Amino acid sequence: MTKGAPEYLQCSLCGLEFEKTDTVCAHGCPMGLSCNHVRCPNCNFEFPAPSQTGRWFGKMFRRRHRHGQRHQNGETVTLDRLRSGDRCTLQRLGCGSNGRKNTLTVFGMIPGSEMTLLQRHPSYVVRIGETELGLDEEIAREIYVKPI
Amino acid sequence: MKSLSSAGFPEGQNPDTPGTGSASPGPETIKEKIDAATRTVILVGNPNVGKSVVFKSLTGHHVTISNYPGTTVEITRARTRLNNHKADLYDTPGINDLAQQSEDAEVTRDIISAHPDATLVQVADAKNLRRALLLTLQLAELGRPLVLVLNMMDELKKSGARIDVERLSEILGIPVIGTIATQNSGIDNVVQALPSARLPSLDCLNEDEVGEDFERNFVRMVRANEILAETYVLKQPRKPRFSVRLGFWCMHPVKGLIVLGLVLVGVFWFVGLFGAGSLVDALEVGLFQQRMNPLAIRAADAVLPFPHAHPVEPVQLDFVLPVTPAHEISIFSSTREVIGTAYVMESDASLKWHQKAARLIHDFLVGEYGVITMALSYSLAIVLPIVTTFFLMFSLLEDSGYLPRLSIMVNRLFRVMGLSGKAVLPMVLGLGCDTMATMTTRILETRRDRIITSLLLALAIPCSAQLGVLLAMMAQLSALAAVFWVVLIIGVMVMVGWLSSKVFPGERSDFILEVPPIRAPQLGNVVAKTVGRLEWYLKEVIPLFVLGTAILFVLDRTHALKLIAVAGRPLVTGWLGLPAETINAFLIGFMRRDFGAVYLLDAATGPDAILSPLQIFVSMVTITLFMPCIANLFMIAKEHGKRIALYMTLFIFPFAFLVGGIVNQVGRALGFE
């Protein structure tokens, strides 16, 4: 967050988005300078403004949004870009060896087949039809899919 | 019926007859000829679909059945009677792709081409028809009479899906039979359908349609999807069942660790405390020391008389139910006054030659290093209960479908060692028996992976026999030392794995592993499998124990032990800092490391213990890193060649002494002595 740029906060009670400078803290608050609470201009709910360390800890527990982007329908990405729970259709198998492509084909991975990414850690698990497959990240990166 | 170009039809079968699901009795001559074709039956199918169970139901033979892909690594053949004919049945390894360049597919192709008159029975997982159909299409291209068995119909029903069996039979042109092999339901229908096996009436791939394997499979898969669309109705149940959720918990990055922890605690309690504690006590003290040994000694004394007397000592048996390593519930205890192996004699000089001979044989059979009093009581009273409890646990785990999930959990760790997560399956089995596990390395795809896994098994995975002895030794040390031992051994394993993955050229095998559903293990199956493994283990192990004891006895009597002790003194006393008496432990450890560990245990415990805590720790580490046993060496030579086996031996033993010595030197420098 660069200095001077307006910092937007979202009230955790009413959901209003407001600039940090719009906080309506009462003057003469006894909590003093070290207070990091902000007050929502809409509902007067007070909550701690997110700090750098808070965000870092939060990130550890948040569901990982890889590269922070949601994928629009119709955009071809590799399987490792998806979030767990995402459904997609297979577009093509990438540049791996023919043996690897064959193994994946035999398990039902052919262009057009629908699959679900079940989990990403500790290894990738996809469901394709009735088969659940555990995969390396390295292999997931070679599977091109279109999210649904 | 356009493209069965590669093979002709068997005589007597009319290619124009559209195949139907029901057996249509033809003219007698034709029927006889088709019956003749049922005399060899080959079971083919995807991995983990229940081929072995079907095979067992058809023949009554026991085959090892598990809930992970790749159990059948060798062809099983059984002779039985089907439809009043003698029939040869072959069980083949599970394959997903008949054309694949893998050992399993090759073995299956060979067996099919070696029996041109055989009827093929494809066993399929009804829940996973798509992949079964790919194989059906490949088998159809061979132009052989075929029966499709849809196994696990109960699981299909539970999953909410439905298969139109009649329509499927119509499309494929072959008999299609639904079975639940674990409950033996539908097997009779399979036997009855064998004579009506016929050539699939499918549009197959042309021989001349060339292309890469995966392109050909792609065409087949598209066709399989078409068939699937006509015959298969999938209804997803609204709420995932408990077993499905449990399956996910086992692979979850956090919950999976909790499940793993629970599994470890359960296995430790059952094998480490109950098996290695209570059961070993009951057998070793209750059976051998209190009953068998005195009996054997008296019998030996009666047959081989020489003037001596065995003093009578009280031997106490406490049978307890362990709760934690430190707490236990006493169930019963009994004390008997019995004679032991020790005896007193007036003077050696007064013995005549025949009495000397009698004494020698007496000592060989029931002496301190006697075949009965040591080898048998050790292998039956100490090793057997531990191995039994471990194999029982392992069978439960493998049938439940937990092990593939475990390999998903540890895949990243195994990547450091240059292996894929699949290698965890042999490693876990290695905790039971390393020799058996070396055989199981075949489930790994590349030779490099198989060799590295075999090396790590031989080096760092203690088998259950040895674990039992090590646990007893560990009882002499603090809990911290036990933790340190585990960390050290895992550290050595990861380091050696990492180094060997750098040294060995070649690609790591891909981690593409099918995850089977979580299932409640079938008790009968678990017991049968445990007994099967035990049978193999005992046949392999007891002769080795007897041989080992005999060699030790000879070395002891010819004073060769002392000579070797002098030669090995600098290594053992200087570098490892152990008393010279432990040399015979390491010597016998060359043959079986757990047997060597028994000698160390003798030196570490009892009233005349000669080892200090640091010495116990050093000797534990050294003997853990030894090669498991001669049988394991033979197995490595059989699987990977004599040269690899030689290299491994030349690496493992010096390396074990190296690590043991480093621990000793560091321990001394830190002032543990």
C-alpha cells in the first residue's frame, strides 16, 4: 500500500466500503494514540483496521486465491491456476512425454471431459468421471482447462 | 463388424450372429468347440477392480487382495473345474492400458498371446465403466471371445448410478454380468456365461490407423464415452456419505495430518505395545520359558546323557493390557519353577568322548545359542506376534483405501528424495518385512525409482521383527532418545535418497495415482491376507534363524568368534566405542540385523548389562542401518540384478558403521559418556 493512496476498508458488520479517513472516531477517545480501531460511518461499528501483520496472518488461513484472479468462463488456463472445488473442461494436454499423456488419457482425460479439482495441497486431486486422481503440481501445470 | 482385421474368428463361431447377453445354445458341435475354449480362462481388468476376488471365488484359491492398485505383481494360475470341464484360470496384474510399455501390460499381453484358445474375462469396476470400456475396446481388437464382468454392483448402487446391462451387452455383443464378488454374488452367472463368450461386435480401431499410443487411446476413449452415454445413468447423491468425507479428510493438508497421527498411535498401540509387549511376554515367558524349553531340555537330557544338572529357577509371567507405554492393566500372572538353559557340571576332563559328543549336540539343540531354545523361541515367540500384529494392521489399512491417500500426503517429502509419493506403499510395507516390500517396489514405474526405494528400504526401514527388539532396547533409554533415533533415521533416509536421486540418472516417475474409495475392510479378507503374508514370512524366516544360530554356534565353538573379534576390534571398540563382546552381534547382523539386535539387547539389558546409554544408542543406530537380512539381499539381486545388490551391500555396511561412529564421536564430544 503506497503512502497517500486512499485506503479502502469494509465494515465487517454492515458491509459498507469507506475510506480510512472517513472513520468517525469520537474525539477524546481514552484509548489514545495506539488505538488502531476504525468506526464505520454508517452503523458506528468499531473494528481494528487491518494492519500489515494482520494481513499476513490472515493470508495464511485464507483460502488461497492464486495470483488473486478469478477466471472468467472461456479462458484457457492450466489446472494449477484453479482453486479447489472448481469445475472445468479439459482443453488439451500440454507438452509432457507421450507416456504421461497416455496415462492421463487412459484415466479418462480427453479434450472435452469434465473434471473437478478437489484439492491442491499437499498434492493435486482431481475427479474425472468416477475416477479420483492424485497428481503432482508439475503434471497439473501441463493440463490446459477451461473453467466452468 | 468392420475391422477385426488382426485376428480371425475361432472356428465354429458365426461372425454375423449379433451377440446378445444371453447364452444361445447352438448346434452341439459348435457348443463343444466353444466349451473347449473355456478351458483356459484369463482374467483381465483395470487395477483395483476385484479381479483377485473374482479369481478366488472362481477357484477357491487364496490370492493377496488389497485396496490399492498393483497388488498382483505375479501371474497366479489355478486349476479348477468349471461347467464340468477342467479349466486353467489365470489372474493377471491390473492394467489400465493393454498397449502400455509397462511390465504389467507386457506380462498380460504375453499371457494372452501364449494362450490363443483362451476365453478372456474382463473384470470391471461397475462404478468406473468408462475406463473399463477403454480396456474392453483394446481387448476387442485382439479378436478373442470375451465376457465382461461388472463387479462392485453394490457400490454402484450406493453411488446412485445405474447401468443398463442389457443394452451394454447388446452394444458390445458379449455377455455382461453384474457381480458383487466380495459377497460371492453373481459368480455362478459368470461361470454359466463362459460358454457363451463371444467376439465383441464393435467398431474397433483399425490396425492401419497408425499414431502414437495416446492418440489411439484417445479415439478409444471417445468411443467409450459414446457407449457410456447410452448405458450409464449417473445420479449424484445430494449429501456426500461419511466414507467419502473421511476419504477427503485423509488427504487434507491439516486434517490429513491428524488422521495420520491417529493411525500412527493406533498402529503403535496395537503393534508396539500389545503385540511386542503383551503377546511377546505371553509366548516367550508363558509358552517357551515356562513350558517348551524345560520340556525340550528334559527330552535332550534323556536322549543325550552326560553328567550335568539344570538348576531350577522361578519364572514369572505377567500378562498385561497396555494403556500407554508407562501404564498397563494387569490381567493375570503366574509363576512356575522350571529349569533353564544354564547347567552346572563337575568337570569337563572327566567326560568320555561319547559324552563330549552328547554335550555338543545337547548345547546345539538346547544350549544358550541352541536351535530350540534360541532360534525357535526367538522366531516364534518374539518375531511372530510382532509380525502378525503388524501385518494385521497393514491389511486393515490397505483394504480401507488409506494408503493411496497417505502417498498423496507425503508426495512432497518424497520428491526431495527424488521419488514419487507412490514409493510410500513399499516403505510402509517395509516396516513389516523389507524383503516383501522390495518385491512390491514393482508398482513404481521407472527402474531408477525402484532401485532407490529398495536402497532406502534396505538401509533405513526397520522391519517389524527388528522394531520389536529396538523397542525393547529403547525402553532402556529416555523418550527423548527414542525421538532422536526416529529423527536421525528419517534424516539419514532423506539425505541418502536425495543424494542417490542426484547420482542416479533418469527421470522420476510421474505421480499419477488413482485414489480408491474408502471402504470398510472385510474381516475375512483381512485375516486371509494376514495369514498369507505370515505363511510366506515364516517359510522365509525360520530356516534363516536356524541357519544363523547354527553358524553362530559353530563360530563360538571353534573360537573363530574370538579371532573375528580381534580383527573387528578397532572398528567396534575404537570407532563405535562399544565393548568387544558386541562384535558377534554385528557379525550375526550381517545375516539378519534383527537377530544381531537381539544380541545387543542381551548386552543392553539384564543383570549383567555391559552397555552404557550412549553405547546402546550407537549400537541401535548402527544395527538399524544394516541390511535387513540375507533374504533381502537375494531379493534385491533377483529384482535389480547382482551388480546392484553388490553395490548396495558395499555401500550399506560401511555407511552404517560411518553413521554409528559419527553418533558416537559427537555424543562423546558433547559429554554424554
